[in-house]
Amino acid sequence: MAQAFFGGIHPNDMKAATNKKPIEKLPPPARVVIPMSMHIGAPCKPCVKKGDQVTVGQMVGEAAAFVSAPVHASISGTVVAVEPRIHFNGLPVMSVVIENDFNDTPCPEAVPPENPDSLTVEQLTDIVRKSGIVGMGGATFPTSVKISSGLGKVDTVIINGSECEPYITSDHRYMLEYPEEIIGGVKLLAKIFGVDKVHIAVEANKQNAADLLRLKVEEEKAPAVVDVLHCRYPQGAEKQLCQSITGRQVPPGGLPAAIGCAVFNVVTTAAIYRAVYLGKPVTHRVVTVSGSGVNEPKNLLCPIGTPIRELLDACGGVKKETFKIMMGGPMMGHVQYDMEAPIGKGTNAILAFAGDEERTEEYPACIRCGKCVSVCPMHLQPVFMYQYERAGKLEELEKANVLDCIECGACTYICPGRLHLVQTFRTGKQKIMNARAAAKAAAEAAAKAAEAK
Ligand code: SF4
Ligand code: SF4
């Protein structure tokens, strides 16, 4: 059995509403809004203009930097606008709007190479880059960058099928319905990193998926082993998963590659297979639509760029008592205010809440119980970090390693005083980054002034 990581919590997984529901295809949307930023890194540059005809899989936004990922049309039709549109981050973001011709015409260039088995590591990485693959468990870091920065350093490849956040079942269903794609991706990652055994990590509440993947590993004689992990949130966070599988701990400020690990989500792994063997870039993804406010919870296969409203409509709409709609899970997701915002490559869930889940306090107060410290998987001290941020003590906040906070929300979940801990840390981290950027700009300006003299 795998090792444990420090801290963590055991929330009710709330997955029963959708974990037995097969993936359904969303009825084709009339329009999609494809944002140029759905990944960590530089936003893409649109490479189509109003009036252009596009096909499914055609590139509509090109990567503008090394840390970026191109974006592709998810439907065929006419580009009706290239302009800023509301994004799931709540702000307008440059987007390509496509009106559907309902022909689903595939891009003639989206074809696989002639002999995929003979590709070199460089060629495989290039296909991953051109296919716009990013961490599809929600992290959205460009996969080609993760691969190229890990080459020569990584001895352990981990496929993340833990899906530890409550309600979300999109990865679970993908493992049950497309195991061959995942195993195909596992073989490619083993080849890329030159390892003879890839770890596929699945939490125990998805035992049927673990059993099926084990069977496929045997059938395919794939270089892989399936590790079943005890359920504990945030097991799916990559640093915690590395510790669960290898016992190694990522140092503060470090990445998994620093301890010889590379972690890929199961759907990302399948996307690598689809890109290499089918020639398909990332155009669709499975989204779990669930929560007490949803009339008919489902797992839906959706074109990227579909407005949230269409997903909710396909699930019988929301109940009138619904008070909150989120993109992502209840622990790490973001509240959505505009149902026209599109789903992105990292959108694994849309949740609506209508019950008594809201546990806000008008006057949140710390009772110094220390529970937040005991559950923090990053060994941080949320109680003190909260006080520093509230008092504007950014230097102390930085020294308390707030930048190592993975925003898992475990402290907020456990806090009996109902303090908005994770929200405060998000703000605090942003303030520190802003202060760093301002200091860098001031130093550069001073250096230029000195040079001019
Ligand atoms: S869990 Fe909440 S109440 Fe308890 S010490 Fe931490 S911040 Fe204070
Ligand atoms: S949100 Fe940050 S501080 Fe809170 S438990 Fe998670 S890692 Fe620790």
C-alpha cells in the first residue's frame, strides 16, 4: 500500500449522484466562445478573423511563448467575432467566437503521423505541444513544457486518477469508458521518460476503475502498475500524490521534477494518446454537472467554449433555490456569476448548490483550536498567515511560506470559526506577486536612469 502525506481531510465525497452515469454527449451548442487563455502561461494570439470558416480541430489561437498552449476550434462553422468575452475568471479575455454550421467537419490537417510507433521523444513532445494539451485535471499547465523540463530528471511517472474533490466524477467515468486511451498514453509516457514502470494512482472509492485499468494493463502488457490509495483530500494535488506513491517530499518552492517525479492526469494521458495515434488536438472534455441545485446531474462530453448555461440546460436546469454556481469542485473551484462564460480545457465540473451547504458566519472568529495547522498538507500555519494578511504584514506572510499554499481549501473546510482562510491566502499571494513585480519594475527603471546619466 502506498505511503501517506501529512494532513488532509475526509469530506463526504458526494459522488453517488453521477459516478454510475455514463458520459453523455452534450447537444451541439449554437455558438462556442474559445478563450485565448485556458492554461498557465502566455495567452494565445488569435490566428483567424471574423468571417473565416473553421473546422473541428483547426488551430484558432497560436501559442505566443514557450509556456503556452495553442487552442483549436471545437465545432465547425463561421468565426463571428474575435474580441474580449467574459471568461470563467470573471474578466473579459480575448476570444474567438464560432457559430456552428452543425456539420462537424473535421480539420483536414488533424491526422495522425504515418508511423506513430517510430516517433522520437522530440517528435512526440512536438505533437503534444501542437495539440494544445494542458493539465486537464484543472491545473492547466502546458504538458509539453512539463515533459521537456522533466526529461533527464524524472525516474517516476505518476498518472493521476485520484479525483479527490467531492462531486467530480469526470475522470472516474473516463477511466471506465476509455481505458484503452489511458493505457495508450501510459505507454507513450513510459517511452518519453524511459521508465519501465508507470504508476497509475486511483483512490479506493473508484475501485471498479482501478480493476478495469489493471485488466487492461495485463491485456496490453503495458509497463504500468495500478496503485489504489486510501481516500483523503487533497490526494490529487501533485506534491501530495508524489509523497503517497514514492514517500519523497517536494521541497518548499519546488516542483515534482525536483524529486524525480512527473505527474499527469488520466484525461491528459488519454489526450496524449489521441494526439499521437488519432491526430486529434484538445477540442472537447468531460464535465460533471452536479450539486443540490441541479435537477438531473450528469457527466457531459462538451465542446470546449460551450457556455455554462448550455450544460445546465442539458441537465434539466437549476432549482429556483440555487444560491451558488461553481466551476470546479467545492474545495478549489471558482464561483461563477455569468452563465455565458465558457467551459475551458481544465473545467472538470459545474456545480450548483441549493441546499444548506453554505456555512458562512456573519462574524467569523478564530478560536485558536489549531485544526487548520493539523490538516494543512503543506505544513503551513494558516492561523498565523491569516492574521498577517489581514494586518497587511506582507513580509511576515511571505516568510510564513504562503507562496507554498496549494489553495486546497482543507483549512477553510475544517475551521470552526468559519474564517475565509483560502480566499485570504489567494489575495495575499497576489499582493506579494504584485509587490515583487513593482519592485522589479522600479529596479529596472532606476538602472535605466543610472545608465542614461
Ligand atoms: S481552524 Fe480556524 S479557528 Fe481554529 S485555529 Fe485555525 S483559523 Fe483559528
Ligand atoms: S489552502 Fe493552503 S494553507 Fe490551507 S490547508 Fe491548503 S495548502 Fe494549507
